Amino acid sequence: MRRFLYFALGCAICVAPTTASAQSVQQAVANRQQELQNQLNDIESQINVQQSLLDTAQSQHQTLQTQIDALNAEIKRTQLQIQAINLTITQLNGDIGVHNQTLSGLAAQLEAERESLAQILRQTQMLDEYSVINVALGSQSVSGLFSDLDAFSSIKSSLANSFSQIQQTSSSTEVEKEALQARLAEQEQLRTVAQLARQSVQAQQDAKQQLLAQTKGVEANYQKLLATSQKTAAQIRSQLFNLRDTAAIPFGTALTYALAAEKATGTRAAVTLGVLKQETNLGENLGTGTWRTDMAPNRDQPVFAYITQVLGLDPDQMPVSKKPSYGWGGAMGPGQFIPSTWVCYGGFINVKTGGCTPSGGLGISFWQGPWQYVASKDRVRTLLNASSPSNPWTAQVAIMATAMLMADNGAGAQTYAAERTAALEYFAGSHYRNPAYSFYGDGVMGFAAQFQQDIDQLNGS
């Protein structure tokens, strides 16, 4: 009998100590990450130099040489940004490797803990066949009896500890999986930005070659070209503004919506249009997915089903962003709002909490609902003074909602730095400070500058 008790106690869970080899690997990874960070810092400094050259060229009187200088600085800056993106992707590779190694260790630990639990349960079952009288009669001495009873109590304690340890390890595993998923999604996002940046470099180089071909390097030819290249107000109004998942609309109509959004939110119309223009150009993953396949099943699918129900739409027919290789898609309409973000703009609240975002430690259970549409909570509808729930797939709603989110990110300050930061947050969330994402912010501000020129010309200024 006592042999069984002591055998069960011997199954107590223990975690193997970290080996010198594992420490060596971790140190090597840390050293490599620091090396990459140093390279990234150096590239960021070079980007700042090119930005200064670009600012100088753009601030000078417009001549052929200053235009060429500006294009050269812009090309070099974008090429450096691509290097920064690639370095960040390499950094993420190392981080992903660490997470995978951690998950492997946790899986092995969890398997050992389950086996230990199984052994304890088997021994407990054997003990259940004995009564205290049996134990007493089987003991050789009084001290032996109490030792056996103490061992029995210890087994029960070990059983409780085993359940607790398995629960903790399972929880740690889920946290690591979420962290890994976030890194993989960020990596995919960076690849999209890098692709867009490479396209931009090609366009900049083509513009430079075209300028040189048209002017033959002669200043007088450039000034003549400059004088004839100004668009008329009629041309500006008639040009089409393409929005993802929305039929192209005249620029004048898009501008009307954006100006109304500027008045309501404080976000400049040109900046709102710049964000939507950048979103439209961000690649093939936008607007080609379906909610059942590409949307986060626990967080976004329950909300999406209710949003489309309120709007009277068939969820299976509504386009959403396609998920990348890792992570989830599911963004809706021209503004690319994911359902779990849209709820705070479109008037949806969790019935149990009365809020639109999790609180008090609530996680997946929060998104399961039940949900309720409350017209007074529909921020977009309120600003548009509309009579129906806000539809994120329509141009007017998308433009207003984009301006609202940009304002929430600080764009209402209407300074270059505030608007660029707001755009970076719109795209990258908490990663917005990463220099690898700077291309997105620069792209938005570049489009905004072009739109502002059109707006000024329409206003006669």
C-alpha cells in the first residue's frame, strides 16, 4: 500500500531547468536583434537626411533642378524605407522563432503535466479501494499509519496542484499563440507596405524620366510645361475618385462629403481623402474576402452577423478584406473598419455591459454578445443627421467614419506631425512608431498635399 502512495508522490510536477544551450541560443537571438536594431536606427537617420533634402527642394522656387532634386530625394527616401521594412521583417522572424520555441517548450511541459496527472489519478483510484481501517491494519506501526495518511493527503494536494499547473500552462500557451499570431500578422502587413513602397519608387523614377524627356533638361521648357499642366476647376470636379467596394464617384462629390466631415470632426478634408486613397492602393487583400472564411471567428463574426442584420444586408454577399497568410481580415468598406472597431462608430453595444469595448477582463465572451443597435450611440448617423443606421460600405458614411477615427487619433490638430501620426495609427495601431511604417504616413500626407492643391484651386486660392 505505502509503495503506491510514495509512487504517486513521486509524480509531482517539475519543470526542467533552463539549459546552458538554451541560454546560449537566447543570447544569440538577443545579440542579433540588437544588431538589426542598430542598422534600423542608422537607416532612420538616413531617411531623416533625405526628408530634409526633400523639404528644402520643395520650399525653393520651382525650377527644373529643384524638381529633379525633390524627386531624387523622394526616391532615395523611399528606397531607405524599404530597407527599414525589410529589416523589421527580419527582426520579426527572430521574434517569431522565439515564440515558436516557447510554444514547443510549453507543449512538452503540458504533455508531461498531463502524464503526471494521469499517474496521480491512477494511484488515487487504487487508494479509493482501501478504507482507513484497511490502511490501519496494513500498517506495521502507529507511525506508519500516520505516514500513510499523510501521504494520502499529499496525493490529494498534488492532484489539486496538477490541475492548477495544467491550467496555468494552458493559459500561457494561449497567450503565446496570440503573441505569435500578432507578430505574423504584423509581418504580413509590412510585406504589403513594402510592395506598395516598391511600386511608389517605380512611379517616382518614371515621373523623373518623363520630366527629363519632356523638358530635354531645359529650364524654359520646364516652365512652359508647368504653366500648361495646371488642371482647371472643371477637370478637377469631373475626375473620378475611386473608393474600395464603392463605385467611383466624382471628386467633387467625394470632396463635398469630406468637407462636411471636416466641419463635424476637425479632420482636414484633404487628409481624409488621402487616407482613403492610400487604403485603396494597399493591395489585393482588400474587399475580396468573405466573412465566414476571412474574419476572426470569435471576435468579429458574431458582431458582423448582427451589423448586417440591422442593415438588412446578406452577410454572405458583403465584401470584406481577405485574410493574409497569417492573422485575420474582415475589414469593411472604403474605410476598412473591422467589425469590432465599427461597433463604437455605428451604434452597437453589448447588452450585458452596455459598452462597445471589453472591460473588466472580458475577452472573447464579450464579442459573443448579445448585441443591440442603439440609434443614439450611432456616432456617424448623428453627425450625418441621417434617418437610418450607418452603412460602412457607402461612400458618405465611410468618409465621415474615416474622418472621425482620424480625429480620435489626433488629426484635428491639423499640423503635419499630428495628421501623419494619426494616419500611422489608423493603419498600424500600437505599432505606429515603428519607422518601417513611415511610408504609409508619408503616402497619406503626399496624397493629402495633392488633394489640398485641388481644393485650393477649386476655391480660387
